[in-house]
Amino acid sequence: MYDAIKNFYKQFEFAPVIANAKGLKKYSTYVIAGMGGSNLTGGLLKIWKPELNIIQHRNYGLPQLSKKTLKQNLLIASSYSGNTEETIDAFHKAVKEKIPVAVIATAGKLLDLAKKMKKPYVQLPRTGIQPRAALGFSLMALLKIMGETNGLREAANLTHLLKTSEYERAGKILTKKLKGYVPIIYTSERNSPIGYNWKIKFNEIGKIPAFHNVFPELNHNEMTGFDANMNTKDLSSKFLFLFLKDASDNPRISKRMNITERLMREREFMAEVVILNGKNPLHKIFSSLLIADWTAYYLAKEYNTDPTEVPMVEEFKKLIK
């Protein structure tokens, strides 16, 4: 995992090639069917280009849309291993309903199906890293399938912009502040995919519970759960509020963040701020996620857990067969 994080910037050197590309075109809507780390980059692309119409489907079968609508969209079946059962099921349903489909995978049954049925596919490099650590490969593949040539150029430039050592230092500092606490990550709604990625990294790399919510909705409900009195304060004592602040957020959202942070500190809760910075949207997104990677990695070390493997997931897979 250390090497995967340290060398993450190199993933943006990947030049994806679409096999069986004949007939593939631009679509008004893209349905990304995938689970876990294989379906994290779609949300990030919506931050990069809000006008992209992307539906993230994390389930068996197809989204609850009419057949007519689905046939006008492209379903992208994304499974890093190529063996994710929910994604394979979505692929089969799409083929059965004659819905346009493309595949992203390193290998496995899904890639075999795409080859056999002559469906468009991008084969990701087989480097042995975990799906959650392969977001660069996944992003490049999605941009290629969507025909976003400007995005591919911008993403390729990240190989020069992402400074691994800077983010590692920031992660080590944040680790010291987070040790012993359960992080609750707060973002604007627009940056929700970034906050969700932070949560997943704490779960899978750090092996700790973590939660995420967005402004302004949390001001209308969740924060009241922390207006603790002497009878409930112990329930909340292990939480730390992590505010991911972005200067490009709506000024009213920024004000809400600042006031919420102040209210939490006044109630003697721990709170930390991470500023989202970057030369462009993709740089801002991935520099933040690298800080999350390093923080989660060093938390795993602090807690003496393995930052790479996910034994509970593997145990679950064996039980559900």
C-alpha cells in the first residue's frame, strides 16, 4: 500500500485503448455499474465537469429507469477484478435488454464476456494493487470511453502536479490529530464524492469507522445529535469533525461550515480543517485524496493493522457464495 500511494501519480501516464470500439459514440448519460473502489471515480468526474450526466449504480441489475431511457444511455460495467457479481449481473441485464454497454476491468469473467460478445472494453493494467488504490487508472479509462479528450490531457498533467512527499507530510500531521477518534467528514454537497472517498479510505486502509455528511442538509438534522448534555456526551466523545473546505464553494455554504465548526468547538468536540487546493479541479480532487490515503495509511500503522488487505470483505465473499 505504501508503494501504491507513493507512486499513485504514475497512474495518469496510462493511455487507455478501447477494444471493439466500433459503434461507440458520445452519450448524453452514462450509467456506471460497479461496487466499491471500482465505482468511485464517476462522482469525482461530476465535480470536474458538473454538466456530465453520470448515474452511479451500486447494485444488482439495472437502475430504476425506463427501458427506453436506458437504451439511450451507455452502461459502463466497471469491475477492477472483473469478477464482481453485482457488476456482472448488471452487464448481463444490459445485454439482455439490448442496452449499449462497455466494460472496464483488469481481467476476470467480465473482461472475458466483453471479448466474447465483442463489446467495447478498456483493460486496466494488472499491477496487483487494490481497486481503491487504482482511481487514476479508472479515471483515465472513464474519460476515454466518454470521449473526454480535454479531460485526458488535464489528467495526464497530474503526473507533474501531484507532489507525493508534501501530501505524506500532511497525512502524518493529520494522523496524530485523528488517533483515538472516529472521523466525521463534512463537505459541501458538490464535494460529496471527495468526502465519500475520504470515508472509504479510512474504512478500508485505516480499518476504522468513519462517516460522511454534507452541507446544508446536516444543519437541519445531524448536528442536533451532538448537542450533548451530561447524559449523552459520552456517546459523542470519540468523534472528530473533519471539515473539507473549498474556496469555490457557495459563500453561504462556507459560512455554514465556519459556524458549525465554531459550534462544535464550543461544545468541546474535536474539529480539524483540510483546505482543498489545486491548480485545477482534478488537481484539487486528487491532492486531497492523497492526503486521505497517507492519513489512513499511517492510522493503520498506529493501530497496528494491515493497510492493504480487507479480511472481513474476503470472509464475507466466502460466506455468500
